[in-house]
Amino acid sequence: MSDGAKAGSHPRHDLEPLLTSPVRLSVVAALTPLDKAEFAFVRDLVEVTDSALSKQVAALEEAGLVSVDKGRVGRRTRTWLKLTEEGRAVYRRHLEALRAIAGA
């Protein structure tokens, strides 16, 4: 470490480990401008299978970044995904850290 550099000051320390996964980052980015989105919409937008999206959403939900609501539309069950306030804040910090690392 060079003189004057303090431990933990590099912007990489502000990266969210969960968002280093391209699929999870893509899911959070897709949900950011929306109030909520149907599971199938996010699946198609991110271009993953149902099972791949389910696995990644479960990790995001467990961390409190995404909420999952199930309901019915007519006779069909639907699943909606929503970015939590904490999820929005974590995503903003993650993007700021990436910009700082890239020097943008």
C-alpha cells in the first residue's frame, strides 16, 4: 500500500457481491425503472430460463433486494418482482463504485 492510502478506501469495497453476477445485475437493472414487473417479462428481457431466473431472484429476495408477490390473473397464477428500497440503494452504490473504478 502506498503512503497516504488508507485501508478500505478503494471503490471496489462498495461493490455488492450479489451484483457481480451478470444475471442478478441484469435483473436489478431491469427492475430499477419499474414499480413492478411480471416474472415472464423479466425472464424474456434478461434472456434466461425460468429456473435460472428463479434461482437468481431467490438470492436477491433472501438479501432483501427484491420482493416477490404471487397472485392470480383470471385462472392463471402470476409472479411479480419488485426492487425494494434497499435494493435500489444497493444498486445505486454498486453503479457508483463501478464508475469510480472505471474513472468515469
